[in-house]
Amino acid sequence: MSDDEYETLRYRVADRKAYVTLNRPDRLNAITAEMARELAATVDRANQDPDVHVIVLAGEGRAFSAGYDLKRYAEQGEAFQPPVWDPIKDYALMKRNTDDFTSLWRSLKPTIAKVHGYAVAGGSDIALCCDLVVMANDARIGYMPARVWGCPTTAMWVYRLGAERAKRMLFTGDTIDGATAAEWGLVLEAVPADELDTAVEGLADRIAGVPVNQLAMQKIMINQAYDNMGMSGTQLLATLFDGIARHSPEGRWFQDLAEREGFPEAVRWRDSGRWIP
């Protein structure tokens, strides 16, 4: 079963597996509001389908996702980020995106992210909201906007890595490869790129053989432990801080530079470690 009703992704079901593929390959599957909405809609669709036992999320083209389409947003200037910040409006927008990403975590049916190329910035938010993440050894994951202009709204870094390594990643904005991510326990497994499809299919097939009610009970039980650790409160704070980061003096500088000289130049300056005026 397949269809073409979505603008930013593809959806199909086969052998008790729902396949969701982010489908903006010309922009490295950069995230838009439309993509976030459609992602949540497909998760809900899979949850309503009795023929689906597990959801596999992947990216078309050269990457899983390069994060938010910041060329589209950062270069808009006041059209995206007006001079007077409305914090509640900003929070409502970003919370909706966060809720859409975490639909993967809240899904009653298990979710697997298949990561190749890059899962960075907001793309890492999406991947890390899946229950299980399998990466190619040479794929990269990280949250570079932690340097300037962002805070990971899902806060999944700390819940997957623990405090010290989460700080290591978010104090620097560095990326790590799949092999390191697996060694650190950020993701389940890393395999050679040419074995990624086979590894994910094998895992998904194994899960697909379990009754849906059993899968749901195990997932709810495990997720409840994270709820008891305050995940929702942490995500609320992270989403607020994301808006503050984009409106801090450094955040304003970053957007002004992106508007004047283009987003790639702003990123080069941010990631070079040069002093920010």
C-alpha cells in the first residue's frame, strides 16, 4: 500500500511495517512546518492501522535530515523574526513542532530511525525521538545550533547520553559519527553504510512478529520511567530556551549576518569558533 498525498514525505505499508521517508532530498530533507505536521500525521495513521506493528523512518537522498530549513527561515529577517519578540507566540510555534517530533516517542507502536548521511540540528531531534536509532558508521549526528541560535527542544540528548556527554555535545555543537554514537550509547547500533538497510529490516522484522498490544505495553512502561524523570518539563524549558537563543544578542547577530551575507556564511562564522561581535 502506498500513496502520494503528502508534500514532504512518503508513506507506505508492507509486511506489518510502515515506512515513512522524509522527502526533500534537494534540501537534504531540511525541516519545514509542513514536514513536522505531516510526520505527526503519518505516525497517527500508522497507529490507527491494525496491519502496522512497527514504523521505520528514513530520509531520501544523501541524508536523513540536515535540520530546519534555516536558509528558508534565517534569511527572511523580520518576516521570520520580527524586531519585537512575542515569546508566547514563538513558544506555541516551536512547541507544536516539538510535539510533532515527539509523536514518534509517544507512538504506541515502536519507531526505528534509519540514519545515513546527516542527522543534525533539528534532524537529530527527529531521529532521537524514535525508540531505536540505527546509523551508518560514517553518518554524522549533532546539534550545531547549540553554539548560537538554538537549543534542542526535545531534550533527548540528556535522556539518551546522560548529563556529562550531553554537555560535551551541547557545549561544543560538535557532530560525531555513527560508530562513536553507538559506542556512547546515543544510538542502538552503527553498521557499515552498505549494511544499513539490511540491519534495519532485520530489526523491524523481528519487532513486527510481536503482537501490537505487547509492544504497546512494553513501550508505555519504559516511557513512563522517563515521564517520571520530568521529560515534559525539560522539553518545556528547552523549547522556551530555543526561542530565547534566537533572540539573544548573539542570536540577533547570527540572523542579521544570515540575512546580509547568506546562511552558509553565518554558519561558517558560527562554527569556526571566531569571536562573535
